[in-house]
Amino acid sequence: MKSLAENPVLDARFSGYRGLDLVRGEGSYVFDTKGRRYLDATSMYGVAVVGHAHPVLTEALVEQSRRMISCFASFGNPVREELLQSLGAWLAPLDRFFLCNSGTEAVEAALKIARASTGRSGVVALSGAFHGRTMGALSATFRGRHREAFQPLLDGVRHVRPGDATALEKSIDDRVGLILVECVQGEGGVRLIDPDFLRQAQHLAHQRGALFAVDEVQTGFGRTGRDFSYQHVGLQPDLVCLAKAMGGGVPIGALAFRSERAGLESGAHGSTFGGNPLACAAGLAVLQLLENEDLVRRSAQHGKRLLDLLCCQLSTGEAPIEVRGQGLMIGIELKDSAVPVQKRLQERGYLVLGAGPRVIRLLPPLNTPWNDLQQLADAIVEEVLR
């Protein structure tokens, strides 16, 4: 089979092809067609939270595929019920879940529930936000390059600069039914939003009759060193959008919410593939692994060590480089474009992400051994300071 680089029929413009064809993964590493090994500090945008081809996850998928793969939500299914019970324990007091296939679908569900529950169509999101690529979620996404080709988007969506308390208060009127935030903006540069600002957003939402939603699609399930990033801030959201790490690489998403905020009548919203037994088996295996291998605590400990190490080594020089993050979600803001550094690291066997033009983003699997993280840090320092 031809690679993407060799096949003129396939167009790489939509995928940002990086000149690398990957065929296998094992733990924190992936392998290309030539057998070369790369440390995957992307987790494939945060989904491979327990690494690649974890035997527990693999076995769960094999066993479930032998029993049943597809079963839409008009019928009950035991593995789905078990996953829902597990999610309930992770996200209490949120007690209702809509299972879907991706983060953008979870955001779409939040938009619809907010409209149905409040009777209002207005949405307040934050500058720098990324909430997905479907038309509703895209309307709440901020960056122009994601939006420009698809105008006009939904009416009534406003963006407020994080930290601007005055603009936030002015933006929330009786037309706003939803305030949607990320506590840590991943695509926006791995930026931690001020806790006081987030708490004010939640207070204003409840005071003025809107729902308060947190997008945990990239940050959820231990990535930031807590189960969910909103726990660092002490928030109690009405809605939580989930995906990525939840399936360990298998497509799955969910919207968690309170029963009294449901808003939608039965059958008003649904998904053919959402909550299918195969994806649910993956989700259940991942949640069990996170607990059994104590990966949330490990994310907090290793993330702090890695952040401290990078800060210490990159804070010297005439123009100190900013390093920021929470848990194993770290951004390194450079003075110039991050692309050349990203390419050189790939040549050395390390895969990292961008987060805007000048930021390197690290999202390694939560079970990555510390020695591998230390070698990654050394390689980053050498390439950034060369």
C-alpha cells in the first residue's frame, strides 16, 4: 500500500500530514513503516491516555467484539449500563449522560440542552477557545482559521477575553442560555484560565438563568492531575463535555448533566453509534485502568516534575521561554515559530504537538515512564536552545 506521501489520490491538506506513516503502537511509543520508534508525547491529541495497545484495553475490545458491537440506545446493554454507572461515580453529582462519538458531539448536545432547558439561544464562550468543528461547536470556537471558510455560523454566540470580568458581566443578558468554558485552553496555547474569573462565570450563569458548561474534552480523566480540570477550581458545572481519553483511542464522547437540567424530551436528540457496546467496553476498561494503575495521581506527580524541569532549564538566557501547564498537559511558548522545533524533535524520535504558531504542546500517555519523560525534556531543551 502506498503511503500518503506517495499516493496522489490522497490529499494531505485536510490532515496536516507530517511525512510519517505510523503502523503500530506499544505503550508510550509508536512505530513507522520502517520500524523506527518514536516517543508519542501527543497521545494522538490526548486520546491514548493509557498508551498504545494496552493489553487490558485490547482484551476488552476483543472480548466485546465477539459478543456484540452495535446496539442503539432503544435497547439496553449491560456493558453500557456498567459504563454509565462508572461515569456516575466519577462525575457525581451529575447523574445523566448522553453517549456520543466525539467531543464536538458532546458540545452540540450541550448547546441543544441549554436551548431546550432555558428557552434562550445565546452562548458566551471565551477568546482562545476550541470546542469542535461541527457548526454549533465551531460557532463557540474562537480561532479565525477554523471558522472563516464556514461563515455564517450560529447567531448569538459571543466571545469574552479570559480575565475580563467587566466584559463577562456585560455579555450575560436574558438572551444567554449557556456559558461554555475550558479551564485549560489546549488549542489556545495551554493557557490556564484565572480561577476567580471561572468562579465568577459560574456565579453569573446561575444568577441570570443560564447553564454553566465546562469542556473537558482534552483535560478530562486525569490529564491535568485531577479527575477533571474544573476540580482544581472548585467549580460545580451544570454540564460537562467529555471525549478523547475516555475511550483510550476508540471514538467515544459523552455529555454529563443533572437530571433537572435535561430539557429535552425523549427522542429529541440521539445518536446511532453513540453508546455502542464496543466503545463502551473501551471506556469501561480505560476508567478501570486509570483507577487500578493510579494514573491520575501519577499525572500530577510526573507532570509537576516535568514542568519544573522544563521551567528550570528554559528560564535562562536573555529572553526566558514561558512554560505552563497542569499535570501532563504542558505548553512551551517560544520566541519564534514552533514548527521547526517540532520537526527536529520528530527527526530525533519525539512526537509533539503545536498549540498556536509559537507553542509546543505535550500530552504524553499518563503511564509514560519518568525516564522517557526526562529524555523528552532533555531533547526539547537541546532543540529549543540550539
